[in-house]
Amino acid sequence: MQEANHDKRPPGPLKALTGSILGLLHTHLELFSLELEEERERLLRALVLGVVGAGALLLFLTTLTIGILVLVRPEWRGMAALALTLFHLILGAFCLNRAWRFYTLGPRPFAATLDEINKNKKFLSR
């Protein structure tokens, strides 16, 4: 009979604390895995769109350049080629700058997980 009563006792504070910590860890790991999957999908989508877009723009610019050079009078073709080269250089630098800014100023990966961990730290440090 004493064994039956022994099993019905509430868990001690150490068991409750361990259970709470494991529960928090489990929640954080679930959130981390969800954010990891979202980041992977976001990166893949951006990569595919970037490659397809860059390829289409490259074909457009090549066709446009050839068309302009064919239409320009022969004595001005050198200047037209130089102007188009400068235009392509400026366009490329602008696009690379925008891509870099998008990457560096974009949302922080795993922000929700880090925020939850910080909330738990503040709660536990009280």
C-alpha cells in the first residue's frame, strides 16, 4: 500500500524544473526548425528567381546592344559601344549594390527563436 501512495506524490521541484527546461528546449527546437525551413525556401526561391531574371536580362541586353550597334552609323559605332559598355557597368554595379543591401538589411534569420531565448533569459534572471 505504501508503494501506491508513493507513486501519487507530486513531483519534486527538481523534476518540475527539469520538465520545464525540457519543454522550453523542445519549443525552441520546434521554432528553430520551422524558421530554418522558411529560410531555406526563401533562399531557394530568391536564387531561382535571381538566376532566371539575370539570364533574361542578359539576353535582353545582348540583343539590345547588337541592335543598337547595327542601327548606328559606322562612324559612331565606337562611341555607341563605349556608351553601352558604361551603361552596362553602371547597371551591374547598381544591381549588385541592391542585392548586397537586400542581403544585409533584410530580416534576421531565426529572429523569432532568438527573441524567445532572450525572453526566457530575462524571465529566468529575475
